Amino acid sequence: MKKIAYVMVAVVALSMTACGSSKKVERESPIETFVQPCSELKTADGMLRAWGMGRSDNETTARTKAKMQASAELAEQLQQVVLATAEDYTTELSGGIDAASKRLLESTVKTVTKQTLTGTVIVCDEWHKDEQTGLITNYVTMEIDGEEFLNNLYKKLEDNKSVNVDKELLTRLFMKQIGKKL
């Protein structure tokens, strides 16, 4: 009798775990596809662009967070572009660049970068409010005009006569890094 009971338990257990249908069940994903507002604007055509998002129960805080995130990303992009441009510039110069001139160029670039980041422009600005939680989300895209950055750099470099820069070469290399065809 015990053997029959064990067999019955095994059969019931197997029937409960086996799929009773030969049909394939397609399941929908519980995750909605969500395209972040303002994320469609990318770095191109001589413009460096960065995206940021801030969420809070306060509009001012949401805006501050979004701008901080976009500014940090923009600073990172600008740093990468400047480093790559400086590398290409140094490589392409036939006689090279002396160490003092290179240090002066780098310090001038840092100064102009700080000034440029304070003058960024918001080109996309969207707000959403979650009615259930009351949280406000701000999405922004900020940009820097590559030509304006270079013009500011050249103005600073003109103040110091000891640095001679091939503006045409530097402009071509910089704009190439941010996707503008010259």
C-alpha cells in the first residue's frame, strides 16, 4: 500500500510540473519602452551637447539636478575633445611644440573651458509630473558651440604673445572631433 501511495504522489507531482499545453505562450514585457525627452539631440555639426535629468518634489531642485548632470557630462565631453585635439595638433605640427608653449596652451584651454561651461545654452527643456508620487522631473539638453569655444580660446591666446598657434589647423582638428565637416 505504501508503494502505491509513493507512486501516486510522484505521478501527481509530475503532472503538476508538466506543461499541459503544446501552445507557446507569448508574454508581453512588463517594461514599457520609454524614450527620454531631450535625448534625441546629440553632439554633431560643431555643437557639443549633453543631456541631464533631475527629479524632485520641488521644481527648483529638479532643475538644478538636471543642469548639474548635463553640465558634468558636457565638461567631460569637452575635456575629451580638447585632449584628442591637442594630441592630434601636437602630432601634426612638423617641428613639434615646445614644452612651455604646450603648458601655456593647456592652461589657457582650461580657463576658456571654465568660462564656456558657465555660458552653456539649454536647447531642450521638458517637464513631467508623476501624479501618483508628486515628483517632478526636468529633462534638459545643453550645448556649447564649438566655434564660439575656439573664438574665446583664440582671444585668450592673443593676450599672450609667446604662444603661436596655427588657428586653421587647430580649428580643423577640433571641429573634426565634434563631427563638423569642414
